[in-house]
Amino acid sequence: MSRPIPRAPSQWRRCFAGSRMFSVSANRLRIDKISLSADEAIRNVRSGSTILVGGFGFSGVPATLINSLRDRMDLGNFTVVSNNAGQLLETGQIAKMIASYVGENKLLESQYLKGKLELELVPQGTIAERCAAGAAGVPAFYTPAAYGTIVQTGELPLRYNPDKTVAAMSKPRETRVFNGKNFVMEESILGDVALVKVNKADRLGNCTFRKAQNNFNEIMGKNAKYTVVEADEIVQVGDILPENVHLQGIYVDKVVLSTQAKKIEKLTLAKTPDEVVETASGPRDGGKRERIIRRAAKELKDGMYVNLGIGIPLATPGLVPEGVEVILQSENGILGMGRYPEKGQEDPDLINPGKETVTLNPGASVFRSHESFGMIRAGKIDVTMLGALQVSEHGDLANFMLPGKVKGIGGAMDLVANPEKTRVIVTMEHVDRKGNPKILENCTFPLTGQRCVSRIITDIAVFDCTPKGLVLRELVPRISVEKLKLMTGAGFQIAEDFKDYEA
């Protein structure tokens, strides 16, 4: 005996159009996530929230939303996860900062050292992965970045007392071996609120990014319980092609129109190769950095995928000969990064890791920081070149912390996490400002990575780091081997094919 088909409630109607079927509710208005103002959009933010803020430098920073939150002086005690603390520091609304890089932010450094806020320094790729894991419902993961460093061992001060004694330390990370390699366990970050910047958004909350604007915005926008999007432009539903939706509406709660003009942190315009070298060298170094730059440029070979650190490494591409094609990768989400722009072509959504304006080469691609660090840790990068404070005879690297200084980790721990596949080249002056050797038997500063450096290029010599110790490959003719030994804090062998320094 057949049963009668139950009728749907009277407020629902089934509608057919060709092969399409959809439901319409008479009691439900259409979806509209657009807020009239940033102030209205952040009304749901509460004191004590964990707030994820997108952006890299000034690129992709949700300035309208940050300013609105800054003006809510009744709100505070925030934990902020971001590369850009900005105005919330000035108003004292931040209780804890989770960041990878402090850089030139003197206010953050001062508040941290005076015990006014807690600072958790985390490798940049680990922040990206912790946010992405939280967005995906994954409670923890293992990463090779930071193994053997004070991040892993829990020796980073989180908070100081006013008398500059340590009030709280970071916690040690669990470690585990997979396929004979050591990994560090990191717990995911779960955000209460995300403030992100996009190029276009519609009333459904679908969003798209422009050029290198994505960086941390996408993964943070997908993570939080309450996500507010600040858009350069609000468009009609359907104006963003389905394949161009980078942040889907299911993750977005509110959309506001940006009212803040985009800023450029470091306007850098096109230079000749000699001008690039001169800028990176400085006026009073006696040509030391120029020699390093010219020698380091010889390491860049046709067809390489290369990541370059801030400073001397970023100057090397300008000296690559015509006809040699090197693909530059940037951790803020660029593959195929070009040279500095001509005047009038600068773009606030296109910057390099040093926050300088750049261009894109033909065939370039852009993506989120999470994707960028995945490429790096997986060993897809052929060469990474970065500066150092110290290097040990076995290739240990220290480049992120000096006593009494707070600069941060940045992406370096990720960049050196897979030395078996990515060749790590260090560029640095042979001795420090006081004449002390920077190449030592063992590093005395906190490590960035263990046994990760392949080659050291200084202003006077080129060494290879091998399992048996240092091997001298090149030396400037004016320096004798005996004098080099006095300037080097570790023993070394001389290569069979030893030759003059090729600057």
C-alpha cells in the first residue's frame, strides 16, 4: 500500500526552471552581508577576543576596520595574531601579540621589554600553517621549521616584569621523527574575529584578491568565528567569476567598503644594477657589501627558483646577466617577482619581503602566504639566500636575535627547514663591527636552524659547510690564509680547486 507524499509547509514552494530546483522561503529575506559602516560591522567584537588581522607590511591591511576598532576604547585585552600590530598598540588594547617579525616597530619592542604586553614570536610559515589548520578543523600538525631552536625548546621570553626580569617563558614543543627527520608539533590557532582586506566582495560574502594582497588574509578569513571583510569595491552577485572566488561567502559574516587610501611603506623605484648595488652597500663599508653582492649574484643560475632575504640578497638579481632566467619567489605570495617599478607604476598591492614596491614578470603567479611556505618547506625552491649574524663550522645558522634586541623570526626558520632539497647560501660580512669573527665553531646567538647552511659568502672569502667542517673555496688575493685564520673563529680545510675570490 503506497503512502501519500507529505506536503511541505505552506511557507515553502518548490520551483523548477529547466533542470534547476531551488527553495524559496516566504519568511526569509535574501542574504545580504553588507554593513553600512565599519563601526556597525565590529559591534559583535568583545573584549578578550583573539583577533586575526591580515596584511603584510601595508599590503592587504584592513585599515578601515583597524581604525574603527581602535576608536572603541571600551574594548581591549585582545590577543592579536598579525604581522602588523598598528594603531591598537598605541591605544593599549593589545594584551598579547602573536607575530613573526617586530622589525622596526619600536613601540611593540618597548611595550614587550617593559612588561606591558605578552609577545609570542613564531616562525612566519608556522603562523600561516597554524591559522590554516585552525580553519580546517585540524588541532595540531608537525613541521620541520624551528627544530633545535629556542622556539622548540621553550626558551623564548613571553613576558617581562617591569624590572626586566622574565615573567613567563614559552612552552617547549613536542617533537617526533618521521622518515628519519625531526619535526616540531605546533597547535593550531583559533580566532574569534578576523579582520581582512580584499579587492572585491559581493553581498553573499564572496571575495577576490588583487595581486599580492592575499598574503595572510584568506587563511585568517577562513579561520574565525566572526569574519569581517573590508573591500576595495563591492560588486553585484555574479560579477566575480566562480573560479575567481578566493574567499567564499560561507566564511564571511560582514562586508564593509574600505574608506582608507592604500599606503606604500617603502616606495622603491627602478634603478640601474649599479644603483641597486650602491643602495644595498651603504656609503662607508669600504666596498664590502658590493663585493658580497657581486659574488652572490654568480650563484643564481638559469632556470632556478630562488627565495631572497632582506638586504644584500635582494640586490643580487639586478646583476644576473641578460638571458639568464631566474624565477624569484617571495613568502608574501609571489612567484615570478620582477624588478622595482618605474615612477608612476608603483602598486601598493605589490611588495617584496622587505616591503619595497616591485613588479611582476610575465608568467608570474600570486597566492596566499600559506601556499608560499608550503613550497618552501617542501623543497621546491632551489636556492634560498639570506643574511646571518653567525654561522657555525657545521652550518648552524643564527640570524634572528641579538641580546637586548627584538626583531623577530620572520620566514627564516621555514626557509632553512629543508636543506636536503633547498640550498641555503648565507651572505654576510666576515667580522662584526667590533672585529669579532662571525664564523665560529659554535654559534653563541640563538639558532635559526641546525646544519642547514651550504655556502657562506663573505666580503673576503667563500666557504662550503660540509659534514667534516668548513672548506675554503675562494679568498680575495690581498688576504693571506694565515690572516684569514685570525679573522675566522673556526678551523677550515682548503679545497683542492681553491681559487681567487670571483667578485
